[in-house]
Amino acid sequence: MDFLRPAGWEEALAAKAEHPTAVPIAGGTDVMVEINFDHRRPAYLLDLNRIPELHEWETGGDHVRLGASVPYTKIMENLRAELPGLALASHTVASPQIRNRGGVGGNLGTASPAGDAHPALLAAGAEVEAESVRGTRLIPIDEFYTGVKRNALQPDELIRAVRIRKADGPQQFSKVGTRNAMVIAVCAFGLALHPGTRTVRTGIGSAAPTPVRAGAAEEFLNAALEEGGFWDSGRGITPSVVRRFAELCAAACDPIDDVRGTAGYRRHAVGVMARRTLTWTWESYRDASKGGA
Amino acid sequence: MRVNLTVNGRPQQADDVWEGESLLYVLRERLGLPGSKNACEQGECGSCTVRLDGVLVCSCLVAAGQAEGREVVTVEGLADHAGQRAGGTESRTGGTDPRTGEGTELSPIQQAFIDAGAVQCGFCTPGLLVAADEMLERNPDPTDEDIREALSGNLCRCTGYEKIMDAVRLAAARQSEGS
Ligand SMILES: Cc1cc2nc3c(=O)[nH]c(=O)nc-3n(C[C@H](O)[C@H](O)[C@H](O)COP(=O)(O)OP(=O)(O)OC[C@H]3O[C@@H](n4cnc5c(N)ncnc54)[C@H](O)[C@@H]3O)c2cc1C
Ligand code: FES
Ligand code: FES
């Protein structure tokens, strides 16, 4: 095995181009588990710890450009206002030790359906900034997850950053697990209200081969909110609308039975989380619009 | 490969390190510092917890090469680390074993663990001490909720955690009296 330790971003891209099979290692919280248990024995490890810009974020404009290696702890501490959904999701990851090392770049690299960043990114709206010596491209988050633990990166590409739309309304993240600390999600749900565009976006984790949005549920809800004039009136959403939304979210799942839960339980839980997160965010939206009026 | 790093204030060099090796393995097997424990090697138990450039991490999940040029504090150096924070300028390792920390006056959190009876088999203790000390550094006046959160990455199979909670409360109280 070779340990490649580029001192800068250009050098890292060159190394990845030269050794496309090299496994990038950022926080190592996924990679090292695989190596410790001999599940993976790459010919090259490509250390990303020494690249300063991967640990930085920029908040100018309408999105946050979040460096791939910014650890969850920093997101929770510094980006709660801009990225409330992702900050909530970050807080549910593992333990302080893991949150101090792991970040969104690694979560995207692993692309596990159980990764907690994914529902938050899907709900907020995001693009993955993938770069190689050939150039940079922006991959819409909806197109990033291509299969179970597979993503849209090319072998010579690295994730430079994730561009996440800044919150323009309330966001929520909810996760079902057996206890508070250190749980892999049985399933998870992210929801973001976007009053600017009068849309609601969702993200579902651990309930399909990849993280997914509940597209039909979003369409139904967006139409119902528009028709009912809810965005303007700030009225509570009709219970039958909330119920139908929750059913459609549950229907968007394609879950499996595994040791953490059955498919039926997952579908049910996603429906419950959809109802709750919609209710919570809509309450905050109403409070804010009352306060602002 | 060779890895150079500073451990508990002392420059160290480890040779013949395998590229996929963890920092935990280097500390225990190459540098003779067995205080950090190896239980799960998958980030679940926290018994390998150390500070890496001040940050609380599981050393089993840090690749040895990632520690090149960095500063590591292990439980063996905790008393010194806490002493310096409390304003002790001169190193307290004089007359003691600088590798094991043997003979050094204990840090407040270590003393509190003993006084509160928070140690049974002791396997989880080094990781808990490093984690609790890091919290006290950031947050000298923690609530019970803060303590639980800060120690949520450290498992103990013996104590049921109540005595550990007592110990951290005790250390916090003593620390605030002392200042
Ligand atoms: C005990 C424990 C509990 C956990 N609990 C959770 C949890 O609750 N929720 C959760 O979502 N995850 C959890 N995880 C998984 C892990 O912490 C996350 O997936 C984390 O986000 C990984 O980030 P990292 O920087 O450590 O990634 P690494 O392990 O460094 O890398 C992960 C993958 O991403 C690739 N990669 C990293 N950076 C880049 C980049 N810039 N460009 C291209 N590829 C890259 C790597 O090659 C690798 O394939 C847990 C892990 C452990 C050990
Ligand atoms: S040995 Fe590192 S967390 Fe268990
Ligand atoms: S004292 Fe035995 S594991 Fe904690």
C-alpha cells in the first residue's frame, strides 16, 4: 500500500488522475473501519487532511459552499442559520469523536442509503462540486446517488465542496433509531420549506437503495398549498392534506427488511416523520410570518 | 513508512509503519503507550480516544500517516496537559516517567474518577478521561445533559455511568473552586 499525502488541492487532483484507484481518506470514519477489518486493501490511500480549502466554507450569495472535509461539529456550530436541516442531521451522527472527523464529503463518497447528510441535502437543494484535472462540474444532488453505495463521481474526480442552497424557510430532520447516540438510522427524513419559491422539498434516508426525494408527495403538497392559498394566509394545513402527503412519502419508499427494521416498519415510520416534520416546519413558518406582519 | 509526530509534548518517530495502520496501533505497539485501549477498532466504544491537534478523536480511525507532524495527547499525558491549562508553566514530568506518566500528579478528572469510584475494570477509563477533560476545557460548568452528550461516544460495560457522571461533576466543581 502507498500513502499519498498531497499538500494542496492541485496536487491531490494530479495524484487522483495518476492513480484513479486511490482511495481518498478524509476523516477516515468509514475508510479506516474497512481497513481495520480487512474489508478493503487499496493500493493507494490519498490523504486529504492537509488540504486547507477542503476544511473551509463560504456563505456569500444564495448558497453555502461547504468544503468537502468540514467536520459535522463545525457545521453544527457555525452553519445552523444557513443550513438548519444539515445542522440537525449532523447532530445525530454518531458521537463527538466521529463528528469531529467525519464530514459531508465522506458521507457522499460512501453514499450509503443510511448517510444522515443525504436527506438534508436533498431537501435543501444542493449540487456536488466534483473536480478533476479535466475541470469542474456541478452534479445536482438528485443525480448524485446512482445505486447502493454508488455515486456519480468519475474515477479521477474528487469532491471539492457541496453547494447547498441557504435556507429561506424552516427545515427539519428526523431520524428513527434504537437510541440517541451512535445509531445508524433505521430510516430518516428531511423536509425544507422554501417560501421564496413556494415549494416544499423532501429527502428520505435508509428506505430505498439510494437516498431519494418523495417527488409525488412534493408535487401533491405544492399544488395543495398553492390552491388553498396557504402560503399567503398562513393558515394551518388541512389535516387531510397532511395525511395524504404522509401517505405519498411512505409510498416513495422502496425499503428492505434487515436487522435494523422491516420494510413495513420503515414505510410506516417515514409516513410518521413526514407528517411531524411538515407540521413542525409549517408551525415555524406561521409563527415567523405572524411575527413579520 | 516513517511517521514523525509529537506525543504528549515529546517528538516521536515510528518506523516501519504499515500505510493502512491506525494511530492507535502506532501509539500502543510502536511507541509503547498502551494507555489508549483497543476494543472495537470501529469508532463505537471510544476507548482509544485521544486529542489530535487538540481535537477529540478515535485514534483507531485516524490513519497513522494522517498524524504526521501533528500533536497527540494521550491519557499518559493528560495530567501534564491539564496542568498546563491550569497555569502550571514548568512541565511536571521532572522525576517521573515521561512515557507512562507514572509518578506525575494526577489531573483533576483522574483524581475525581478515583474519588467517585468511577473505575471498575478500567478498560473504558482512559478514553473517558480524555473525553471528559476535553469537555471541561471547553465547558467548565457543564450541565448533566452536556456531560452525557460529551461522553456519548464512550462505552462502559461495568459502572452503569452514574459514578462516571458523579466524577465529572466533582471535577467540574473542584476546577471552579480552584480558579
Ligand atoms: C461509530 C460510527 C458511527 C457512525 N454513525 C453515523 C451516523 O449516525 N450517520 C452517518 O451518516 N454516518 C455515520 N457513520 C459513518 C461516517 O462517519 C460518515 O459517513 C462520515 O460522513 C464519513 O466522513 P469521513 O470524512 O470520515 O469519510 P472517509 O472515511 O474519510 O471517507 C468516506 C468515503 O468517501 C470518500 N471520500 C472522502 N472525501 C472525499 C472527497 N473529497 N472526494 C471524493 N471522495 C471522498 C472516501 O474515499 C471514502 O470512500 C458512522 C461511522 C462510525 C465509525
Ligand atoms: S477502539 Fe476506537 S472506538 Fe473502539
Ligand atoms: S469500568 Fe469496565 S468498562 Fe468501564
